[in-house]
Amino acid sequence: MQNLNINIKRISIVLYFLFVSTNIWGAISQTIIERIDYGKNSVTNFSEGKISVAVNQKLKIFFNSENFEDKGIVLYRIFLNDKNIADSLSTNTFEINPLLKGIYKLKVQAFIGNEYEAVPAEVILYVDVPFETEKQIAAENNYSIIEIVFASLSLILLLFVVVLLVKLKSKNSIQQTNTPITNEIDELKSALANFKLEIGRKNNEIKHYKKIINELNKTIEKLEDANVSLIEQKESLTAKKVQLEDLQKQKDEILAIKFHDIKNPANAIHGLVELLESYDLTATEQQEIMESIVASSENIVELVQSISETFAKENFDDEYIFEMSSLQDIVDTVITINSAYAKKKKIRLINNSSKSLPKFKLDPLKLKEAIDNLVNNSIKYSPAETDVSIRTFMTEKNFYIEISDNGVGISEKELPLIFEKGAKLSPKPTGNEKSSGLGMWIVKKIVQSHRGKIEAKSKIGIGSSFTIELPIIN
């Protein structure tokens, strides 16, 4: 009980010192601000802790450091509405820029390093606002301070009671226990030894798990490498798949072109044989038919040879062989191939090609295919007793092949579609012939490969004309 009384006395002394020191610092804090100048006015009495200031007036604060002269260099912190606007200020004055209308809390704190610090001095600034506006707020603030002080004292009292109870319980426990202190020390030593053993076991477990983690990391690295390899293989296979699809597409297109081109001379031979069997022909006519059969046969042989060469290569690009060639010879061959077909349908095939044209650099076999397709197409869609004519001419930079007919014609709506692959348009062949829809598409591909262009004009019931324009290559 004697120890308890001593502790109570000590706590009372501490509480008394806290209250007294607070009052002392409060008294000193009131003298931190010597005066405040604003406009033509100056305030030195801050007993009420507030002053009234007009809008757009500068404030100059003068500090009083006489309470700290024996302590060292005095520094100041300035707060405006709890915002630090100056820190470690060593001068004895400070200016505040003009403030907007409102109520502001000015707080000044003096200190010397970390050893000596006064309670802040606070002044409420009423900028163009009457004091009465703040009276209620000030009262509420004072009431809040009282509540805080009361709560603090209650908490201190509660802590004092708890300490007292703990002391009493501890004293009773010491009196009741008969266990020697040495036994407790032995128990602590035993617990410490067990703790060390447990730490050793945990360290061994950690080492074991680290080893497992390292092995897992190595496995992950191997899996990542394998995954990268699989991704590369997948990309390679995808690229090869695309390449094979392109090759298959090229092969299909070339086969379609070649078989279509073989069809025309084959049909021509068939028609020529029918002429030989069905009509009484003069020797001259028979000779013309035989020349046409030979020309068509040679054309078939050339096309088959071209197919063989194409499929012998690694890719299926349709190779073009440009050489100086006679356009007149190409047109004459096309006329010969199609003459029997035209004669069978009673269509006049007229050759208006210029005989004075020079040789041009082109692929003779491919261009013959294009002209043959156009002439064959004109015959196919022309009625009896009409004309199909071929005309060639040149300008300074280009040479031209024009095929015109008096056939059934093509509508304006369908005319842009005639060069599409597999296009099946409304006009029908006049001799019930079959149409694959590839002929005009093949013509356009050949013309474009010669860096040229083709133009089509047509009117229903009047006929059509097709003009191939090719550049003169030196």
C-alpha cells in the first residue's frame, strides 16, 4: 500500500505540472505577437484574440522574442487557416498579402530548434465580416474545447484506475504464488531451447522449399523454351499453309486458263471436220479448212507445252516471254483458227489490221490467246449474216487491237461485270454454245501483264467493241 500511495502522489504531481505548464506557455504565447499593422491601423492588444480587417489590406506582423532571448535564435512558423505559409522564419516581421472577404485563423508558433517550443498564438481575422457573425462559432468552438478537456481528464482518470487495479492484482498474485523464481527461469530456458530447435526445423524446411522452387523455376524455363519453339513451328506451318494455298490458287487459275484456251482451237477443229463432212467444197475451200485445222492443232500443241513447262517449275506463276513479234502474224493466225467457226455460223470475219506496223515487244503466245478469246467470243454472240472485224493501229506511245461485232450486245448494268472471273451474264450465245465465264477474265489478265488496259463498249441489239491498248516497249 505504501508503494501505491507513492505512485498516486507521483501521478498527481505530473497532472499538476501539465496544467501549470500549459497556463505558463499560454501566457507566453500571448506575447509572441507584439503587434499587427494593417492599412493605417495597428493592434497591440490581443486579449480578445480577434481583429477586423478591410478587404485588400496588407497585414504586417511584428514578433516579440524577449521571452526567448536567453534561449538562442528564435524561429517562427506562420499558419493561415491551418496551412503553413512560412516555416523557420528568422526575421521579426512577416507580411501577409491582401485577403478576400471571409474569416481566417492566424496562428504563430515560436521555437528554438527541437529543444524549446512555445504554445502557438492565435488571432482570428475578420476580413470585411462583422464580429457578430463569428460569436456563435466562437462559442461552439469554446464548447468543443471544454468537451475535449473533459474527455481528456476522464481518460486520465480511467487510466489511473486501471493502473491501480493492475497493481493490486499483481500484489495479490505475488503473495499467493509459491513457485520459486528459479523454476520460472528454468522454464524460460527450456522454452528458449525448444524455440531454437523449432527455428532449426523451420530453416531446414525453408532450404527444402527453396530447392523445390529452384527446380520448378528450371522446369518453367524449359517449358517456356519449348513453348517458344512450338510458337515458332506454328508460325512456320501457318506461313507454309498460306504459301501452299497461294500455290493451289495459282495452279487452279492456270489450269482454268489453259483448259479454256485449249477449248477454242479444239472446238475449231471439230467445226472444221464437220464442214469437211457436211458440204461439197471446192479444192480451195478444202485447202483453207486444212490450213485452219493445222493452225488449230499447232495452237493446241503450244498450249499443252506451256502447261507442261508451268507444272515443271516449283511455283505456278504463268511466265511471260517477251520478244519482238509481228502483230500482223498473230492476227492472221487468229483469223485462220476462227475462220471455219465463223463460216459455219455464216458470219463474215474481216481482217482490217495494218500491214505496215513494225514488230513490238510482247509475248506472242499470250497475246494470241487474248485476241483469240475476243474474236471467238464475238462470233459466239453474233447472229448469222453479220460482221466480226479486227483492226490494228498505233500511236506514238501505244499500239491497239480492236475487235468489233454486230452481236446481241450487253446492257449498261452488266457491262462492268464482263471481266470478272466466272461472270455469267444475261446475253446467250446465238448457236447454243456453252460459256464458262472465263474468257474475258483471261483477256484482262493477259493485257494487264503487258502493262496495258482494255476497254469495252456495247449496246443491246447493236453490238460490242473491245479495244486493247498496249505500250510500245523499246
